[in-house]
Amino acid sequence: MKQRKLEMLLEQVEGFDKPDVSLEQYMTPSLIAAELLHLAYMKGDLKDTVYDLGCGTGILAIGAKLLGTKKVVGFDSDQYALEIAEKNAKIMNVDVEFICQDIGNISGKAQTVVMNPPFGSQMRGSDRPFLSNALKMANVIYSIHNKGSKNFIQKFISPAVITDWYTTGFPLKRTFKFHKKDVERIEVEVYRIIQCP
């Protein structure tokens, strides 16, 4: 499937009805989800089992399944978000398992982890448990972080390494009362991380 077609399909995925500011619940834009997943697909990282940590309403998990991943599991601590994710998967006619689990309690093994963890705007360091657990679960990780995070990420994940990364714009729609603009475009970095043999 071409990246543009995947993006168009993912535009149908419903976002959060009642986002929680403490969990930094922002919908991953369909363009960024399609870019990240298409890169993973082209690298051969979406064949077996994929975990989506902090899956929210399921855009990355659903996209991985649309690209032919054998088994996809989405984890999130917000049961209400998972209900929307399940509805989205049904609408998209894909079989994705969604599990309500706090990031610290997730276990298991996957070929690849995909995730858009909290950036730490509300609670500093909130992306660290996601990175730590992803490293325990998979040999390959795709993750979205604030621009300028590369040095921190590389130190934090060592001896794992960043093999690919790029910067892109993330259109952040007005979600919470403190947002001043209808859409604020922030710069983010997408990383592909692999475990060293």
C-alpha cells in the first residue's frame, strides 16, 4: 500500500472525545502516522508482531494492521480511549487487540514497537517509561519525540542505537483550554531505534 493511500485511510480514525491533559492525549496526525508506518514497512519491520504503547484511539496500531502486520496489540491506560480505538478498528475492518494496562505493567515480546509517547510537557520525563519498556519488548522501535531530543534519546537507549531519524511538523489542534491557537505547528522527530546484537 502506498503511503498516501494509508494516510487517506487513517484520516477516518476518530480522535479523543475527552482528552486527558495529564496523559498528554493528542491525536497523532494521519500524515505522521502514515510516514512512520510506511518507513517501518519499507524496512521490513511490520511483518510479525507489533505493539503500540500508549495507543490512544489506535491510529498507529490500526495503520500497522492495514499494512499487513500479522498481529498488532495496542496498550493504553485509558479505558475510554480504548473503547474509541476498538470502534475505529471495527470501522476500518481490522483485527487489533487492545489492552488496558499502565505502561509500567506491560510485558511481552514483539518484533517492533511503534509509539507516540507523551513529550513531557505536563510531566517531565514521562516519555522515559515508554522508551525503557519498548527496549525490553522489541528489537526495533519507532518513536515520536520533541525536536532536539536526539542526544538525550541516544544516551538513554544506549547500547541500542538510532539508525534513522527525521524532523517533521506536527499540527497540534486546540485541545485544552490553555491552547491559544486553533492549530499550533510544533517540530517533532521520528526515530527508528534498534537493539545492538
